Amino acid sequence: LMLVGCPGIARGQDWARQMFSTTSHDFGTVPRGAKTEFEFVLTNKYEEDVHIASVRSSCGCTSPRIAKDTLKTYETGEIIAEFNTDSILSRNIIMTI
């Protein structure tokens, strides 16, 4: 998953990763066809607004979506990762931001 924005002077994407309460989730072993989602919660702890321009998955096994694309200072939002169980056989999947 990827965040785009630039509050102040930032180095790399460490500033973005610091907004997340968790950066990894183990979906465990899930059966085909099961509805499986996880919300990666993030909080804008910076003075500037943060705009999430897009999110993407590095594989076809998940479909990420943005719950709210602009967060004001101290506002909380989510990036929701849906595991595509219809196209993947039952197996253990771990998502990392």
C-alpha cells in the first residue's frame, strides 16, 4: 500500500508509516469465497493536511481502498485491505504497509 502527501520536510516515507497504528496484518488461513477485510487505521499527527492520492497492492490477492482521502491534523482514517478469496486458494496471507 502506498501513501502520497508531504507534510513539511519529510525523508522517504517514514513520516507516512509513523501515522499507522499497525503496519502489518496476518489474515491467517481463509477459505475460498470468505469476506475478509482489515482496516489499517492511520492518524494525521502533523500540522498540515495529509492527502492520500492512491493506494495499491503489490499482488492481485488484495484490493485496497481509501475510506477518507484527506485527513486534517489529528484526524483518523482507514485504508481497507480486502483479501480476494474468490481468486486465491485457501492459504496464509500477511499484509504489510
